[in-house]
Amino acid sequence: MPRLTEMRADETYSGANFTAEEIEFLLAIERYQRERRRRFPTWHEVLRVLKSLGYRKVAPPRSPRKYQIGTRPAKNFSPLPALRERGRG
């Protein structure tokens, strides 16, 4: 697996304009994949990489939402009704 560098990340994902924090995460994941020979890490492994970078839960959990710049969900937003309709909740 070729090594990911900041320059190569910009070439691979042109127009992404990664922040320094995002590049640090990408490089940490790439390093983990190379060292463990795991092309597709599990979510448990991704969480392990995040914790190794110093990330800790400091706020109460929030409902996941679609990523949209400059928008916030309503205060009473809950994905549960939609999930229940699909048989997932």
C-alpha cells in the first residue's frame, strides 16, 4: 500500500481542502493500516486510532445528522421516528 502524505492526500481527494486535524487523522489511519496490514479497519480500530491521537468524549452525545455547512438541527430533532419506520429502531 503506497504511503499517504499530505501532498498525496490533496491529489487523491482534490478539492477536499483538508484541515490540519483531518490530515493528522488520515495519516494516523494510513499508518495503522500499514502497520497492521489491514486495508479496512473496523470501527473499533478507528476508535482506537482516534483515542491514540488524544480524542476523548467531553460532551454529552448528540443525534447524528447529515453534514451540512452552516445548518443546525431543530432542538427537538430525533432520528428515531424515521428509523422505527424502517424497522431499525
